[in-house]
Amino acid sequence: MHRLVAVFDRFCLALGWLSGLIAAFVMTVTFVGVVMRYGLRSPLMGGFEMIEIGMGLIVFTALPLMVRRYGNISVTVLSDTFSPGLRRICTAIGQLLGAVLMSFICWRVWLQGERLLTYNEVTMELRVPKGLIAQGMSVLLAVTALAFLFCVIEVLRGKNDIPPSKTGMQ
């Protein structure tokens, strides 16, 4: 199990790096678009669509790593007073709820992607199939749900307990 978690964590880290590369790409497209529009009086074709798709992909590629590093926001007003065992159970329930929500959203986004593919919906300039974009995001949501499940297992095994915060928020 430990080896599987390590491989999954490396995969999540690779997705985090991909998110950074996409961010660099979006910044470059933005810069080139501005230079072309104001310097050369000719806008970058498809620049807006590249930025729009890239912004969505930045979020969905970064989510699994954020979940694995427990970077999600948690308010601990009450849980700071809980015993370590009760805090572990509450953390596991929260992570499990995250997995369920991500799975539900994954399923709904996949179905929306199927609808978009059925109607042959594409972006206006670049003609990228919108359904493929949605289904790609759905796959990344499935990876995020899996990340939540790995967190649940670790918390229940006592391998990654979240310590109480001193500020009331983590």
C-alpha cells in the first residue's frame, strides 16, 4: 500500500508541475496577445480560447496535489478542543465527504462532456471539442476523488493526523 501511495503522490506532484507549466503557457499567451494587439495591431488568433481552457486546466491539474498535501481550507473552531482520536475521525469524515463530492461532480461533468460531444460543440476559433475538455477535467476530478480516499486511509491508519491549529484555521 505504501508503494502505491508513493507512486500516486509522485503522479499528483507531476500534475502540480503540469499546472505550473500551463500557467506559464497562459502568461506567455497573454503577453504575446497584448504585444500583438497593441504593437502589431493584429490580435493573436485563439488567444482568448487558449487562456480560457488553460485557466480551467490549471485548477483541475492542481487539485490532486492540493488535496494530498492537505491544502484545503478547514475551520477548526470546535475541533481544536477534540481529543486526537475524535479529531482523526472528524478529519476522515471530512476527507470522505470530499471524495464523495468530487466523485459526484466528476460524474456530472463527464455526462456534460458526453452531451457536448453528441452535439459536436467546439470552440469558435480553434475548433477544440468542448466535450473532450469537459471529460479531461472529469478525469482530473476522479484523480482528486482518489486523492481524498488516500487521505482517508492515511488518517484512519494514524499515519497523517492533522494537528490542531493555534489560529483556529488551517
